[in-house]
Amino acid sequence: MTLRFKLCLALSAALLASTAAAASTPAPEALTPLLNAIGERLAIADQVALSKWDSGKPVEDRQREREVIAAAVAQAPAYKLSNETVEAFFAAQIEANKMVQYINLSDWALDGKAPDLPRPDLVGQIRPQLDRLQKRLLQQLADFAPYRTDPQCPQWLAHATHHDKQHPVHRLALIRATAELCISTKA
């Protein structure tokens, strides 16, 4: 487990604790594991960016995106989630992941080099890790589903995504990844 990933998990836990204190209705316990898994997926984006820096491959990989979303949608019924919910959720995760990649690649281009970190193989190591994480994300999305229409949902997420100690890139990506989690019941 990388230091950055451990920091993401610790910050997510601290963030959720502060969310409960700040919101008029405490955030449900189901939010913590969902945010942790989203944070874990975003931490993997750093590794994907390193792989793409080294290979020169573009961030955009529409075929892979379609495959990821199709695989998640195929599993939706097992988690009692609608295809539309799962498609929108994973599209948001992919967009957030690409944000991290684009920002990292831009920063490294400016610096003229990427960080000197181990480079896991994209196809052999990183993608299987993302595929395994997908099942956890589906379960945690299903666990959080009853709270998506709660009027406090936007406030819980706003508190959870605006923690001062998060790296700005990951904070912005977390905001994108969770932007459609809450469902407004206003007419």
C-alpha cells in the first residue's frame, strides 16, 4: 500500500468524522466505505498516469471505458442497482480518474520528468486492481443507495469533499467522482 493511498484512506476517515459533526443529520455509516473506495480508485489514477507517461499512450481510452462500464452494468442486478445508476456512477469515476491523469501529466511535462516511483504494469497489474475494486464500489454504492435522496446528502458530500488536508488534485477529482451521488427530489 502506497503512502499516498494510506493518506487518502486516513483523510477520508477524518473527513467523514468531521462531516458528521458539521451536518445537521449525521452522515450514514455507508458513506465512509464508499468514499474510501472512491479515494482508492483515485489513488490508482496516479499509477495509471505514470504508465501513460512512460508509454506515451493517451489518457483517453474509449474502448476500455466502454468495457469497464459494460462490466459494471452487467453486475448491477446482483446489487439491486439500476443499469442507469451504475452507468452514471462509473462514468463519473472514469472522468475523475482521467482528471487526475491529465493534471499529473501536465505537471510532469512542466517539470520535464515524472516522479521516480515504481511503475506497475498497466495491463497486468493496474487494470486487474481496478477490476477487483469495481465489485467493492458496486457493493458500497448499493449500501449507500437508500441515502442518495436524503435532503442532507449534498451537505454530507460537500463536507466530505472539502477537507483542507487533501491534495488539491485528488480533492477536485473526489468532487467530480461524487457529483452525481445525491439525487434531488425537488420538483
